[in-house]
Amino acid sequence: MPSGARRTPSVAERLADDLAGLGYAVEPEPPPIASGEHLLFPDLALDREGTRWFIEVLGFSTKEYLATKLARYQRAGISAVALCIDLSNAPGCELSAHVCSFRKHVDVDDLLEIVRAGP
């Protein structure tokens, strides 16, 4: 990248900015979470009313991958999780209470609807 050129913020970075702009305490790239022999790498952590939410932005997904990812969070004892999936790269993914769909940019209101509903 030429000096002085700006890189485009990632979807997760834009989401963090949107949430912070609304007054939410957001932690970008929180520490990895152990789940059995696996590690989970949330993009953001969000504190809302005493509950710490972990948010991952997935550029590509399958329904099997989403189910596995959610099960790993459950095994780690975490139910306050939201997975944001890009619908253009997620064939056959069924939405669940923990999945927020998007195209190019996560709609912060859609994500907050999941958070407000609770874990």
C-alpha cells in the first residue's frame, strides 16, 4: 500500500465504530476463548447491562459451520454470542436467535435486536 494511502476498515471495525458511536463499550479483538481443544476468536466484545456479548463477523459460512461455532461457544460456557454472517457468502444458512445477517455492512440495529433479546 503506498504511503499515505488509507486502507478500508473491515466490517468488524465499522461495526465497532457504529456501536461506540451509540455509546456502547466495545472491546475490539478480545482475548481468544478456549473451548475444549479449540480456540474461539471473537471480533468484538460488547458490554450491555452487565452481560458481556461476544461478536464474530463471518465472511463465509455454512449452516454446519454456524452450528459448530455456536456449540463451541456453548461448551465454553458462553451463551451471549452473536454471529454476523454475510448472506452473499453463506449459502443455505438458516437464521437463528444468535445470527445476524448482512450484506457488506452489519446493520447495528439488527445486531442490537439480538443483544436486547438476551442470551
